[in-house]
Amino acid sequence: TNMKEITKRWNSTTPRFFKKLINIGIGIGVIGGALVTFPATATVGAILVTVGTTVSAISKLTKQ
């Protein structure tokens, strides 16, 4: 898709289910961010940050 389509989707209304997924993704990212600070769990934390960010971004771009 082109940039206009992405901008249009970003500014459109997000369905209720995907709003919940955005919040879950943010929560996963926050937990991952906390785990990154400890050397023993840094790898798992980095993965959780990536998953959380990806889930939130894709959910936001979902069209109604």
C-alpha cells in the first residue's frame, strides 16, 4: 500500500476488538521493557518489546 492509504487507516476509527489488542500490546511491551533491564531476562524482554510493538501497530492500522 502507499503512504496515503497508511495515513488514512491510521486516522480512521479503530474497532473495539483491536483497541483491546493495542492495550494488550502496550502491556506486553512494558513488561518486556522491565525485563530488558535484567541481564538474565534481557533476551526475553527484547522479544516481548518487539511483539508488543508489532501487535499494537498492526492493530492500529486495521481497517473497520
